[in-house]
Amino acid sequence: MPEKRPFERLPAEVSPLNYGLCLKPDLLDFTFEGKLEAAVQVRQATNQIVMNCADIDIITASYAPEGDEEIHATGFNYQNEDEKVTLSFPSTLQKGTGTLKIDFVGELNDKMKGFYRSKYTTPSGDTRYAAVTQFEATDARRAFPCWDEPAIKATFDISLVVPKDRVALSNMNVTDRKPYPDDENLVEVKFARTPVMSTYLVAFVVGEYDFVETRSSDGVLIRVYTPVGKAEQGKFALEVAAKTLPFYKGYFNVPYPLPKIDLIAIADFAAGAMENWGLVTYRETALLIDPKNSCSSSRQWVALVVGHELAHQWFGNLVTMEWWTHLWLNEGFASWIEYLCVDHCFPEYDIWTQFVSADYTRAQELDALDNSHPIEVSVGHPSEVDEIFDAISYSKGASVIRMLHDYIGDEDFRKGMHLYLTRFQQRNAATEDLWESLEKASGKPIAAVMNTWTKQMGFPLIYVEAEQQEEDKVLKLVQKKFCASGPYSGEDCPLWMVPISICTSDDPSCAKMQVLMDKPELTLVLKDVKPGQWVKLNLGTVGFYRTQYSPDLLESLIPAIQDLSLPPVDRLGLQNDLFSLARAGIISTVDVLKVMEAFVNEPNYTVWSDLSCNLGILSTLLSHTDFYEEIQVFVKDVFSPIGERLGWDPKPGEGHLDALLRGLVLGKLGKAGHKATLEEARRRFKDHVEGKHILSADLRSPVYVTVLKHGDGATLDTMLKLHKQAEMQEEKNRIERVLGAISQPELIQKVLTFALSEEVRPQDTVSVIGGVAGSSKQGRRAAWKFVKDNWEELYNRYQGGFLISRLIKLSVDGFAIDKMAAEVKAFFETHPAPSAERTVQQCCENILLNAAWLNRDAESIHQYLLQRKAPPAVV
């Protein structure tokens, strides 16, 4: 890793008790004026005050000790690199309380961070701007000078001076709204005082919005704010929020602490959503649902994001991490409990199986790299903070909490959570504090177990073999670090404390044995397990490890996949483990292809989804060979039986998961060029475009991707026209994500140019370029060249936020030649992107791993694909 920049937290001599803040944004010339009156405590005598401040000009500053004369600051020294300002005073500020006053001006920027402008179109077609905020991690300092560290909490009295026809919102409820003396077109809106809170959770929004509202069963006023004329589209999120708040109150046994909560859709928004206390901001696609035009996966996404952000109102907002090193506590926890909440609201989603495919396997993929990092990372400089908002903090964090919850049991887990939240409310906590509360509640060695998962990177591979001894099976387990590059070869191998569960064919959904593996090897005796019975580790795919079975144990599990006696989440885990073992060169890819063929009777959406992802990865790898067509034939063979069973139209009594499965399978067959699917997709697309028969939302993605993949310039023009006409951001995104499927070089260029045009919102450019890179070999080359050629503009646009990391990953991860790794590395040496340094290293590592995989297995895969198709030899 590069050397860490020198970084110091703010000095502790002066700290805030209350911020009185008045802001007056100008929505036409994109500036704002601010007045800060803060009640502060001087803890030791000093003649200067150091605060965070970025892109703000201070006009005047003064300090008045309580009951004494005002002292004017004589110097403002900005340390721009460190985003700090030092106010110097002509005399010493004595210990005690006083008032700090600062008048300042700033810019409503277009970088989607700090206090920024967001572009929207009114129903009559005018372009206007809203003023909105995004402060996490370190951008409150772009809106007002402050002590911008999570542990420096204070209360806030906020008022906004805004045009009288605009909606003005902040964390708390409005207490007063009166005409502004200097300008009759403006009003001053005052909000109630907040509880003690961190700066990164402060928020304000000024714009034009409609809303829907309700009260939760425990009396909290909930509103969902939508673009004007789209209030209807806020109803789904409103229902989810109204069920979720009482669920969390019951789960934590701590009431929601504010009088109201608003959920609001923001047009230009970098993340998915942000949990500002009492005013949660969302991308439009993470909040708005149109009963007719939203697909099933969008509903599910909205439900999860609402569940995630509302969980933060307790876990993060009421109790906040002491420093960004403990960010994972916030994010890992919320990423786990959002599933618990959605499972409570929508049991028909089978959401916990989806967790394994969406979070658990994603985290394992990243965490097997040498360039991964532990869950707990010591961070300093703001650019290092941006970098840890990744799959390790969120998905591995959530996965180890799921494992911990399973290890402790729900009742003790809830007791421990209640203890933690009540002990630290309105304060800050570190990872150890949570372990201590859970240890107290459960009596188990939580800290000792969990430190092995959060303080060291990676996770174990458990090798298991068995020997029959009369009526018993004797299992031998060995743990070693799992590495994407093959068997671990380092000196002293790290060890984990692994909660192991084992089930047998007697009762596949119940653990026959549970044990904590705390050493490198373990021998276990399973009583009364007959020779013909199979044995499976990691019941429910809950433990964060991969399993490698001896050949005979694996052999005995295959029939349990075929006859579905193994539960879905275990079928998924088994297949995913095998695929990653092949990727790492521990077993052969051909062995995995054989197992994949055993899934021909598979009914479960999530199992198919994971299988489909893995075949996609293999397909991308083999696009570097001259037998790419053969793997497409394999895909068609695997998916066509389920495609025929499902057909194109929903059958009576089908639900959410059937809709998701149909979209997945038809898209997969269409892209692979399955003849009947392609013809039907073209027919339905034509009817859709001509308005004869509008495609249901769930069929749009698969149809769009199919016609584009096998389409021409006219198809692309039609899609771009549909994009322009789309009312909903969801539909625009749906089209943006598939445009890259087009295959002619000059059309690929057209799509890339479109990505940077005014037609695409800045946060969505990344998915257009990523779609091009992920669709074909030509697309990958063209996208990488495009990113290099337009680097200045792209980097300037996303300045260090996590979108830049995502862009890099999407555009280069699919390469599989050693020299590409060198090229990527060289490019970022001359075009540094500090917050994406680790991503660049991970990408280079992935490219080298792909190249090694291709060299190792391409020939045997080719042979296998050929001989599958050969007629059996006649004897």
C-alpha cells in the first residue's frame, strides 16, 4: 500500500455543544450564505480554534465568552489539504463556555457531496435545481465550518431561508415559518432542536416535492417525498417504512427517538441512500415504485434499502461509531438486519437465500484476494475513509454478523443489542463495546471468536474427509486460509475460530452436530451415520468459510442436488464453493461444469441466479478464446429446460420469485442466442414499441438485452428513443444498463458517447460504461479505452467518491492477459485516484488470476464441451 498521509484528528481544546445554523441557498447562481452561532466549551485556554472547513470562505468570525466581550478573530488560516481552518484570536480564550459566531459563503457544487445542487425537470418541462446534502463521510465541512468527526456530537438548531414556493426539510420537524424581512419572496423556516448527534447525519433539502404520509402504529409521522406529480409512487416505500419502524422498536426494545421521519427521492444522488437522522435521502430508483412500471426486483430493492436506512436510525444514529475504523459496525449491521426486516414484511421473498448470493458470496470473492483488507481498518485521511465503503465493510460485515447471530441465538442476540443501544445511546462506541454487550447477554466468548473474523483479512477453506467405522462416520477437518490464487503457501497460516455445523441425509435442515473449531485440525465422530448417508458441512451456508469435500463425500452429495433433498441455500453454497475452488485452481473447472449439469431440475430462483452469475464469469473468461460459442451452447443446454417449463407469461398463483426467475432465464437464453427465445423477444419488442402490447415490467430487461445483443443500429436508435420518452428513472436505468449489449464497434462507440451525455444522470454513467465492458470482448476493450481517453472528465465528476472505484472495477475486471494488468497499473500510476488505490490493486490481481485460470483450464474445458456434444461411440 502507498504510504499513509500524515493525519491528525482535531485538537480537543474547544468542542461544540450546540450549532445554531442558518443557511440561505441561491438556487439560480448556485451559492449559499451561512451564519453559524455555536455554543462551545473551551476545555483548556487557547488562542486558536481549529475546525473542519472545505470550499467555504469565512467572512467574519468571533468568540464571546459567556457574559463577556466579543473577541474578533484576526486570522483565518486554511489548510486545504487537510480540510481544516484555524481561527486565530488576539487574546487567550479562557476555560468555560461561550458563543462562536462565523459568517461564511459557499458554493452549491455539482459533485453530489456536501451542500450540492440536483437537477430536475418540472412537469411543464423546465429545468430547475434543488439544493440537497450528502455529508457522510466527511463533507458536512463543505456546508458549514464544524467539528466534522463522528465522535464530536452536539445538538443542532437549523433554519433555512428559501423561496416561499419551495419545500424546505431538515432532520427535525418545522417549528416556525415566517416571511424573511429583506425579501418578500423568501421565507425563513425553523426546525426543532435535534438530539445530540454527529455532523455527518445532518441534512437539509430545498426543492419542489409532493408527499404521501401515514403514522406508524407507535405514533411516528412518516412521509415519503417524491418528485411533483408522482406522490403515488411513494406508497410502496411508505408501507414498508410503516411496518419497519415498529419492527425495529420491538426488536431492539428501544423506541424511535424523533417525532417524524421523512424519506425523500433525490434526482442526482451518488449512493443508493443516506440514513440522515429523520430525513433519509434516496436515489429515485431506491424509493419510487410505480405499480404498473416497476419490476419485482425494484420492489425488493426498495424494501431492502428502506430496511437498511431505517435500521441506521438506531444503529449508527442513536449509537455512532467512535471513528471510521468502526464503520463496518454501522454498515455490516444494517446490511444484515435489512434482510431480517424484509423477511418480516415479505416472507414470500425467501430473502435469506438471496442474501447468500447477493452478499455472502460477493464478500468471499473479494476477501480471497491478497489485496483484500480486514473488516476493521485503521483510517485517517478522508480519502482513506471513502475507500472502505466496500464489499468488505458491508457484505462481509453482514455475513459475519449473520454467523454470530446464528452462533448466539436470536433471544440472547436481541438482549445484547438492547444492552448495547441503551448503554451507548447518544454516544459513540467501538467494535469491542458491541462484543462486550453480546458476551454479557450470551455467556459465549464473543470477542475471542469475532476478532479472528474482523481483525485479520480472509477466511478459511475447510477440507473434510470421512471414514466409516461400523455405524459411525469419523470426519477429519483441516482449516487453511482460502486464497484466490490456490492453496495457501505462506509461513504461519492464520487461524479462525469457526462455528461448524454438520447435517446428514437423515435431516438435511437440522444440525446433527455443532462445534467451534478453534485449531488447525479437528476429528469428529458422527454417531449412527450409515455408509449410504451423505454428510454436509455449513448448514444454511451461514459460516463464513468455504468447504472442500473429499471426492467420495462430494460424489454422495450430487444426487441430493438432483432430487432437491438438500435445501436451496445449501445447493447454492455447494455449487458456489466448487466454482471458486476451480477458479483458484484447487479443482478442475470441468468437474464444476459436470455438477452444474446436475441442476437441471432446479426450481429455486436464487440458486439459478448464483449459477447464472458463475456461468457469466466463465463466459467472460472464455470470450478470450476461439471456442466462446461452445460455452454459449452449454448455457443454452443448462437453461432451456427451465425456460420451457416457465414460458413467457405468468401463470395463475405465481409470485415474486417466479417473476424474478422468468426474467433471469429468458435474459440468459436470449443473450446466448437461443433461437426460439430470440424470435419471441423480437416479436414482443415490436409490439411494445408500436404500443400494441406493452411489455410487463418484469420482461423488459430480458427482452431489451436480447434484441440489442442481436440487433443493429435501428434497434439501438429505438432503445435510445424509449430512453428519452421514459417517465420513470427506473425505466431509464433499465435501458442504460443493457445498452452495452450491442455488438457492432461503431454502435459501441455511440453508447459510450451517450454515457457522458446530458441524457444520462451523472451517477448512472458508470453503469452504462460498465454494461459495455461486461458484454463482449470488443466492448471491454472499447470501454477501457474510453475511460482512459475521458479520464479527466470522469475523475473530476466523481472526485474521489466510491463511484470512481466502481467505474474502474467494472471497466477492467474482465481482462485475462498478464500484460493488461501491467497496463492498468501503469495508467493509474500516472493518473492517481487516491480513494480507488485498493480497487486498482484488486483489479490487477483479478486480471492475473483470470489469465492463470485461462492458461490452466482452457484446453480441458474445450475438450469437455466438444465431447459433450459428440455422439456416443458405437461399439
